[in-house]
Amino acid sequence: MQKTVLSEISETAVLKDIHERIVKNFLDLVVLLELRKKTLSGYDIIAFVHKKFDILLSSGTVYSLVYSLERDGLIKATSNRRRRDYVLTEKGKETAKIIVSVLDKIKVLINTVF
């Protein structure tokens, strides 16, 4: 007996897919907010996202993101022997501060979409 496509789709799979899409789409904000607390290397970002969201990011995803944040002047890299650590710039600190101050509005916007 063959299964139909619909019977193979589970609520868990759909929820996991949406969870991953949301985290990846807001990854820049996640990284900026975590950098308020401490410096992070690319590896630290991968480990943090995996631990907090149970999503394993590729190094390409992370380094593409940090290079973009660097180009936008939000973070800067500091060399620490064999690794690059990332810290917020003044622009990055101000941006993170604004994000935190408008979190309620962001939540309302997300609720409006769904």
C-alpha cells in the first residue's frame, strides 16, 4: 500500500522547517544580540546556534553572514592567534540597542504575518 504525499507530512516536520527558516532569516539579529554579551568566533556562532536552536549551520552560512555584518559596519574582527573574534562596533551596539527596544513591535509584526 502506497502512502500519499500528505500522509508523509507531519506537524513536527512542518514546525521544524518553519523554526529553521525563522532562525536563519533572523540570524543577523541573533548574532548581533549575542555579541552584546561577548565576543564570538565563527565557530562560537555555529556552536551557539546549535545549542540554543538545535540547528547546525555550515561555516559558509556563518562566514557569509559575518562578512556582511562587517561590510555594513556593525561588527569588526580582531585576530586572536589562529582565529578571528568578532565584536560589535559602535554602530552595531546602537543597532542592537534599537532592536532590543523594539522587540515588542517585532513580535506584533510576526503575529500579524501569521
